[in-house]
Amino acid sequence: MEMEELKQKRWTNGKEAVRAMKDVALAQGKCAIVINRGGTFRLLQCDSAAIRCEWHVRLARFRSKSHPGDWHVTGGNPVTRPSSELRRCGIGS
């Protein structure tokens, strides 16, 4: 999924947003984990620094009246080279 597509999506809570981004990562052969979080933001990245995976996505919650509480993607690098990282997610052999 391209960054512009991801930026158009909205989720009603942080858990849904994180789950959706983990699904995007798995579809690309990555294993994403939340490495930083606060009340209104989350940062997900690959679970493997050893392979120099640059996959990462930043999520934030809107603070406007037009989107009260909605979560969205603010940036990141959701597309990187394929890897055999699925074993780290408990999916591969």
C-alpha cells in the first residue's frame, strides 16, 4: 500500500490503527512492532535491526472537531525491499 493511500485511511482508536498497520507490514513480509507511543501517537517499525529494515509508520490522533478522536497515518516508509522476516512474527518455518 502506498503512503498516500495510507494517509487517507481513518481508524476510531489506536488499537485498530496499530492492528491495520501490522497487517500492512505482514502483507509486505515484515513484522512490525510499536516502538514508541504516547496518548496521541504511535510509531511502528520492523522488528529486526539486523537486516537493516527501514519499514516504519507514524500514527497520530486528530485533535480537530471535524475528526474527533480519529487516528491516521502521518508519515513513514511503508514500502521496503522484501525479506524473510516472517519467521520472527511466528509465521514462517
